[in-house]
Amino acid sequence: MHSAAADGSAAPVLVVGPAWVGDMVMAQSLFAVLAARPGNPPIDVLAPAWCSGLLARMPEVRSAIPLPLGHGELGLALRRRIGARLRAHAYAQAIVLPNSAKSALVPWFAGIARRTGWRGELRYGLLNDLRRLDARRLPLMVQRFVALGVDADAPLPEAPRPRLRADRAAADALRARLGLAAPRPVLALCPGAEFGAAKRWPEAHFAAVAGAAIDAGLQVWLFGSAGDRPVTATIRSALALPAQAYCADLAGQTTLVDAIDLLACAKAVLSNDSGLMHVAAALERPLAVVYGGSSPRFTPPLVDEPALFTSALECVPCFARTCRYGHYRCLQEQLPGPVAAAVLRLAAR
């Protein structure tokens, strides 16, 4: 059941978004389901401030409402103030994607009549449309997001794929500013993973793929945050000097929105299981992904025919941030030769 505003238009919906890049990209599938409701209700997303640029590239989102709090920070007084301010928006529904109790506070403070989310951490009362998750029926995270956009007893719609808008003019300006003018097709490498070392393929393996791609006539762009600079610098320095001229280290030099526009230029992308993997998929880039301790069974890249590399070790998937055995064999033993061959095939599409 969906409500209308006083003037007969569809009343807006507030979504409390996740705090990870990849999860926010996948949340666009929910936004698309909500936007397709009768009357096309406006959708606002409450999320960390860094998400604003990403949300601006999603046509379904009317506005991003910044929540300037870090991971795990309660900020009760701030959440109360934001909730009081949002009362004027007359939201028909709030959908809370994180499972924490604190994530449900703003909709409660805002007095939103219908507050929807999965049963989680002490949320009775804070949420009044509380759903019990059947993990077997909804094995994928994107399905769990989409299921909150329909009534509890409604059939689950097929999850629309996330599709981000890239700005070609902005990409051209970035290429000029960053000196990315080499007339070669682009292979994008995303060697970082904020979650932890159990998701990071070795730098030497990335460097081997970069070298093979450059030998095949491509140029390589290395993407990452400022925290990924040691990783990207190691990859570039492992290349022979002639090849280094065709490898640009962009870690820490671009915003997330910049990365969206530049990744859209790539002929192919090689990534760890990371937020940029989901960004590349939402840009419909030919994509190869190396998995370590995680698995594509829960959060696969939502793009046609990705090349996925996984380990057959008995301890995989562990979903740990670091390897409990200290050897990282799930990553080390996935050698660069087959990955490079797959990447070159993708780039030749």
C-alpha cells in the first residue's frame, strides 16, 4: 500500500542508505523499484556525505541527505535534529537498509508513518513494518534491498540492474588535467579493497597483468583512494621503464565521481571484490574480478558475462578481513596468466 501527498501526487520515500560504495551502488536497484510505483514518488536518500556525488549519478534519486557520522558512531542528538528537520517532507515511508538500531532512529524521530526494514538489532518499535529475512529465498544482497520496496506478501520483482550516469565532458577535462592523453585503449585496474587484505590480489599479480596489457597495445589506469597509494605505486614501479609510460597512477587524485567518469572510458576493468567493482558493473564495462576470502554468491557484479576468478580452497569463502592462517593462498595461488588472458579477451570485445 502506497500513500499520496495532499495534492494527489505520490508522497516521497526516504531510504536510509548503506555506508559502503558497493552496497550503495546495489541500492540503486531498490531506487528503481520505488521510482516505478504509481505516481513516481520522489526518493531521498539519507547517507554519509561522501555518497552525495554517487547518488547524483542515479536518476531515480531526488536528493541526498548527508549524515555526517562515521562507522559505528551513534550521534543521537544529531540524528534527532535531522529527524525533526525531515518531518516537513511528509514522507509516506522510510526504508532502512542497514541492520543496526541506530540506522532506524532518524525515520522514527521524523515521525514517518511506515518504517520498513529487516529484523535486526533491537529495532522493535523503531520499525513498524518489520520483515523476517528468508536467506534461502533471497540469497543476493540486491534481492534483499529490492524486497523492501514491495509489500511483505507481494511477489519479488526482478532486480533492475544499477546503471550510473557518466559525464563524457567531465571525463575529457579530467584526462586533460591528469595527462591521460595517450591514444591507446584503456585497461582500468582497481587493486584496492577497503574491507581488508583478504580481498586484495597481490600487487605483483596486478603488475603482471598490467605489463601484458601494455605489451598488447593498451594503456593502464590505476584507480584507488589515497590509502591505496602504496599498492598502486608498487604495481607501477614493478613495470619496466618503457611500460611505465603507459601506466598512470590515479590513486588519491580523483574523487569517486571522477572515478565514475574515467572508468566509463575503459575498454575493460580488472578489480578486486570492491566498491569500484560495482561501479564498473553499473557502467556496463567488461569486467574481470578476482575473489579471495569473499564470494560472488552474495554480491556479484551485476553486468553481463563478467570473468570471475575464485579459489577452490576449503576455507573459502571465509568473509574475514584478514587470513586467519596468514598465508592468503586463496589470492596468491590465483596466478596472473589466466587473468591476463581473460582481460585481453574482454578488452577485445
